[in-house]
Amino acid sequence: MKKREPVHIGDIISKTLKQFRGEGEEQLVTIWKIWDNVVGEYIAKHAQPEAFKGKILLVKVTDSSWMQQLQFEKKEIISKLNHALRKNLIEEIKFKVGTVRDFHEERGNEILTDDE
């Protein structure tokens, strides 16, 4: 039987983290797809999912007043998201103030060609 070469623990940890990071990114894409329908367009203009890791969703908000308002609505948002996802994926939402892109405005300014 052939002996295996020793493997550095850092390599194992790095590989494992990459696998988990990939899962979080995939889940984040899924959350993005349902976000507007779950929270409504008005809230979606002021709050956007930024990251998902270990059942915690990080959401960027436009300012501290939105952060405070959404803190009050957090349990309901988690419940609605999990219902739409059909599984208990999200246990916690953390909010942080940051730049929120207005995708709704950008979509409205797109020019459609005959091919679209």
C-alpha cells in the first residue's frame, strides 16, 4: 500500500471554506431572485441582500432610519423569505448601512431593441 504525503491543515481548511462560500453565494442568488416579491418594491429600493453565511443574511440599507425600521420587521421578513424558499434557510438578518443600487430605476431606463 502506498503512503500518502502529509497535507497541511491550512490546505484542508481553505478547501472546506471554499465549499461553504460557494453554497452561500448560491443561496444569495436565490434570495436575490425572490427579494423584491417578498419585501415589496418600496423596501427593496432601500434594502438589498449583500451576503449569506451560516444561516445569517446580511442586508445593506440606505440609512440608519431604514435599519431601525427593518429591525422591527426582521422576524416577519425572515418568515416570509423562508416561506418563499420553502425551507428554513435564514435564522437571522443583520443590517448595515451602505450603498444600495437602484435596480428598479436602471431597469426603467433600459432601451429595448426589436430582438428583446
